Amino acid sequence: MNEKILIVEDEKEIAHLIRDYLTASNYKVILAEDGEAGLEAFEKEKPNLAILDIMMPKKDGFEVCRNIRAKSNIPILILSAKKEDTDKIIGLGLGADDYITKPFSPRELIARVQSQLRRFNELSVTQTENEVLRFGDLTIDATAYTVTLKDKVVAFSVKEFEILHFMASHANQALTREKIFDEIWGYNEYGDINTVTVHVRKIREKIEQDPSKPMFIETVWGVGYKFKGDPQ
């Protein structure tokens, strides 16, 4: 069965262009022209991935992203005409997995969609090693895609979970941002490694008692990051 892609975009010309390219790549496409319609389509169609414009009537892309992420871990791509880093940070902070700025290359969009779905599908399969990692009060369960801290489940986006699990699986190793990006996003050509910085900051806010003095994720200056701890 073809994977479903939800496009929530109020500019019909852009929505139809994306639809045509995705359809040609053998995806089933659902279109919605505003945020409310997008959420209704999400509930009804259960898509495998969502592409959200930011500036839309009724509900903007940020609100749609927040609502979808509260219910699902599917990959979410933010699509916007704005180039400000603040929009990117907001979108990623709300749980989006990637950010594409208009105008964009259709090939770039297809590459990102394919990469997000491939990574999501690969990591959704039950893993045979490093299934459950425990570091004191922190438990990272790759089979359930959950993070538990002091016996309480902490909400994580897919990419946040994947980054944390990857770093914890390589505990006490210094990892460059480039290495983390290549491992989690799986492509180089269109990448923005600053995305890693944003996600690590969000992870720290969720698992560190004092994010400014992290006990789990240490910054290795001039290199990247290191997850500290010995698995139990």
C-alpha cells in the first residue's frame, strides 16, 4: 500500500505542484487548504508524513504541528516562505522533523520526504540490540519509542528520540554534529547541521535537571556532544 502524505497548504499552485511530484513518486496525497481542514484530514486519513505550511488561515502550521505531535510520531516537515531562524527553531521545538524554505526544489522536497520516511520506518522496526538503555533514573526504550525519567514518561518527538538513542548507544564517545546529522537525517546535500543544536537543546530541557549544567549530554567544544554515563 502506498504511503500517505498529508499536505496542508493554502496556496493551491504550490499544493498541486507538491502533490504532482509526490504522486509521480508513488505516494498517495491528501490535500488540505487550511489548518482546521488539515487536522480533520489527519484524524481521518492517518497519514505517514505531513507537510505543513506556516502561514495559513484558521490554524497556522505551528498549531497544526503541535496538535499532530501530541497524538502521533509521524515525520513532520514545515514549509514556509520565511527564512528567519526563529521560525525554524519554533517549528523544530514544537516537534517538526525538518524545515524547508520557499522557493524550494521539488527534487529537494522528494529527497527529504523519502529520507524522513525511510528513517522512520527503519527505526520503527523492533531493534535487536540496545532495545532498552538505562542510565540511573533515565530509561530509553527503542521498542516502545519512549523515554522515562524518574518513572515518568517524557514526551519526545521522533527526531529527539532518535538523537538521544543514538548518543546513548555511543555513551562516552564524542560525536560531531555532522555525524549525528548524517546518522539521524540520512542525507548530506540539503542538510543544516544547526538543526542538531536545536534538537539537543530541546532534549536537555526534557531530561536535564539544570540544562545549563547538563549531567547527561555534555558539549565537547570544537567537536560536538557526548552522552555521559554507563548503561546498567
